[in-house]
Amino acid sequence: MLGMCATGFTHEGSAAVKKKLYEILLKYPHVNSGEVKTGSEFNAEMDDILAGFEDTSVIHIVFTDKEVVIKVLEEIKAADLGVSVVLTGVFDETHACCKKSGITPHTLNQSVGIMGRTERLPDDQVLGITTMCGHGLVAASLVLSLVKKIRRKKMTLEKAAAELAQPCICGIFNPKRAEALLETLI
């Protein structure tokens, strides 16, 4: 889930409102969160994240439970803060969450796949991990290196997922999903 304001329209003076939204979001069980300029729970201190809110801030948080997402959407709707919220995930699931929370989505984006010289890409399992960071900051070589450490019993799945989450400054990386994908690579 992302939270932001429209530059030139609603962003002036919005830092406090976004901080309030972030505090609402943090009340719910999540696996990662952050602010794109300051960092995430895996690479910044929470006090720094909370102190780093600006009018141009973009909030990110990762939930793993659909029922929690529905409750979050209901609370955000009730708070009516004037912040744009983007819910990402599998279309049918995100649409169902919106419907159950009484929200009608106004915009939909879909990936049309990967085009070009796809033979140069890592395999799909590695891509499943590296593409969780929308800024492309999780390297395929890091994934493969950590897989070797896990196989040699020098690192747990949980610690490897946490290490993979560190380069993702925005906080959109899902460490729980990374653990599952790492397990399939092993």
C-alpha cells in the first residue's frame, strides 16, 4: 500500500497528514513499512522515519493478511485525510478488499509482462524476489549469494529475507514473501 499527495494540488502542507496516515497504518500487523526518502524498517530507525516526513513524502507499507487490509481501508476511508492511497497486489484480491471495505477503485494498472531480451534476465524465481523492490535495488547476485549461505546453513531464511529488504529504501519489499521464494530456490 502506498500513500501520497498530488504534487501541485494537495501536497503543500501535507507532511503532518501523511504522518497521521502512517501512524494509522502502523497500528496494524505488517511486515515492512517506510518513507521513500528516509528508508524502511529494515534500513532506518522508526524515529527517523517519523521525523523525516515532508510534503513530498511517499509512504509504503506491506500487509500479508487480506482481512487486515480490509480493516485498514475502512479506517483510512473513515479518517478522510485527503491522501491518495494505492493498493497493490493480485487484481482479484485487491478488488475484493476494496469492495468489502466499501471503496470503489477509480484507477487500475496492470503489468503486461516483460518484453525485450528476456534471455538476459535471471530465472523467474530470482525475479520474483528482485522485482519486489520497485526501484530495482535488490540485486540478483545478492539473492544467489544468500541462497548459497542458506544451503550451507550459514544463514536462516528469515535473516536472508531481512538482508534482501535492506537495499529497498522505500519499504515495499515483502520479507515474508521473500522467505517463501528463497525456500523454493533452495
